[in-house]
Amino acid sequence: MKSLDQLKAILKEMVSVYDHLLAVGKEKQEALISGDNERLLSVFPKESALIKEISSLEERRQEETLSYQSLSLTKIIGDRSILKEKEELISYQSQLKLKLNELETLHATNKQLIHSALLYTNRMLELFAQRQEQPLTYSAKNNVNKKETNYSRSYFDLKA
């Protein structure tokens, strides 16, 4: 079996990129909580670049594991001929699992924050654009056009 140095280098780089993605995810969360749209918009390109980098690294990792006639890191770790590098590979594997679990939790929280913000925004828009069943112009009491029943009055029209 050939050396696992290339695979270890890829795994080490993946751990580093996942760390950066976690930091960006936390920055995104802070921007969502504080309602800082400028900061939120600046996070998206960073997040996108890191996701592309992870995708590239994952493809390289898969190619490298295929060169060992295996599709998974677990199978490579189970091979008895790599006793010397087994501990290091197990360490990378557990670090990656931990990072992925943290990212999953962070993503779920950010998803809830975005959902809450959208519900709030939609509710505010509904309040400002409510439809009323009153004519928009003055008319005599007996001269109300009964065919016009869908009048639109916003919050601002009602207050004026």
C-alpha cells in the first residue's frame, strides 16, 4: 500500500476549511441576530467560497481513497497494514465529524433565525398593506357604489 501522506494532507486541509466555515457561520449568526444586513451580505461570498473549497477537497479525498480501493476513510483505517498512521487518520476523522456536527447545529439555528426574521417582515408588510372595506373617496351615504367592495387602504392611508 502506498503512503497516506497525500490523504492526511487533504484531511488536515479539510479540518482547517471547516474551522473557517464555522467562524463564518458564527459571523452570519451574529449578523442575523443584530439585524446587520451589510454584514450579512458580506458573509455570503465568504461562505460560498469556502463551500466551493470544501467541495473541491472532498473530490480530492474521494480520488485519494479510491486509489486505496476504498470509498471510505473508515475502511482505510480498518486496514492492518497502516498501523503507524492509524491514530492520525482516526484523529482527522473524529475532528471532521465534530466539525460537521457543529456546522449542522449552527445551520439549524441560522435557519430558524432567518425564518423568524422573514415571518416578522411579512407580518409588518401585512400590517402596512391591509385591505379595508371602505371607499377611498367621500360620497353621499345613499350614493355608495355597491359593486366596489375591494378597496385598498394601507396603514398610512388609515392614519391620515
